Amino acid sequence: MLNNHYFPIFINMQDKRFFFWGAGKIASRRINNLLRFGATVYVIAPSIHPDIASAMSVYPKQLVITKKEFSVSDIEDNRIDYAVAATDNCEINRKIVKICKDKSIPVNNISEREQCDFFFPALIEEEDVIGGMISLSANHTKLSKKAADIRSFLKNKDTQSLN
């Protein structure tokens, strides 16, 4: 059995401030989901994934993009509810994690699972029901398949009930 201390919890994202350092493909998916659920997202990165840039037109009041490299003052000078270290530099990600932990800011390091205070779940949404799943291992392929199986089951169950 894996040593697991992560409890699934649903949090009201309205008025929560997420800071992302890095704006690549993985960050893009997470940012877009957070925006859909009402979070305000601050993205700090020298370059921005096109999906994040296009989200500006949909969520102009929730998304703030700053094109620059990471600076300690990004953390020191802002109120941050949650932080995500998503740069392509492991040392910078670790530095972000250390500063955030010292300031009691929950942080997720996309490249080092052991440093995460929280995870982003695979979402399962069906009408007015929302579920989230995480993997207790690093096997994201297995998690994606399980989530797809559940989505398919729910979709087929609804189709069958209509007949």
C-alpha cells in the first residue's frame, strides 16, 4: 500500500489567486481548467503557450500574463493562494517550491511529484456532477485511461436510459 496523505477535496475557486511560473502545454491545461472554475490566474513566463494566450479573450478579468523570467519578488510582493512551478528548469522549480513552503503557500511542482502539496485531478464532468481522480503513482497513462473509461460509461449509461 502506498503512503498516501492526500485527501480529495473540492474548493470554491472564486477569488482564489493561482500563480504559475511557466506557461507550456501542461500548464495550459491546468490554467484553462482553473479559469473555467472561477480562479484568477497569474502567469509569469518568458513565452506563453498559444492556448493560454487565447484564453485571454475568454477570461480577460481572470487571467493576468507577465512575460518575464522568475524573480523572488514575484512571490514576496503578491498575495498568492496557490502556486505552480511549471518552468522547464528544475532548479528554478525547486526554488519556487522552497520559497512558497517557507511562506506556507500550497505549491505544486509539475516536474517533481514529491514536492507537491496538491495535485490537479483528471476531471469527470457529467451534467451537474463533477468528479476528480489522481494517481497514487506516477502512471498518468493508467489514470487517463481510467478517467476515459468512466466518462464513456457515464455517456453510454445516459444514452441507454434515453432508449
